Amino acid sequence: MKDYIEERAVEIAYYIIETKATVRQTAKKFGISKSTVHKDVTDRLSEINPGLAGEARKILDVNKEERHIRGGLATREKYLHMQH
């Protein structure tokens, strides 16, 4: 694996842990695709630093469980603004 990919995977993990960011937010911040973020955290980081990968994975799992709630709130906001 190339050095810059390893460095990016570690940077992504620290960013997710510090900000509790979603995959989508992380992808936007780093200018990469959501699938690349996911692959970096789940596959590549497990080989480099399993402990860090586990911490980042926990946050992504929580975000995944909560995404339907966030989606509902966003839709509610959208329609509230349309009424005014």
C-alpha cells in the first residue's frame, strides 16, 4: 500500500473520532468518495492500526444507526421552511 493512502486512512480516522463526522461529511472534507472513506476505515486501517480502526468504526456504526433520524429531521426542516 502506498504511503499517502496509509496517511490518509489515519487522518480520516482521527477526523471521524474528533468530530464524530459521518462518512458523507468526511468524504466532502477530504475530497474523496464515500466508498473510499469506508474502505480506508474498514479495510486499510485495520491492517495499519486496528485500535484506531475500531474507534472510528464505533462512531460510524452509531452514525449509521442514527441516519434515519437525521434524514427525518432534515425533511421536517425543509417543509417547515417551505411554509414560511
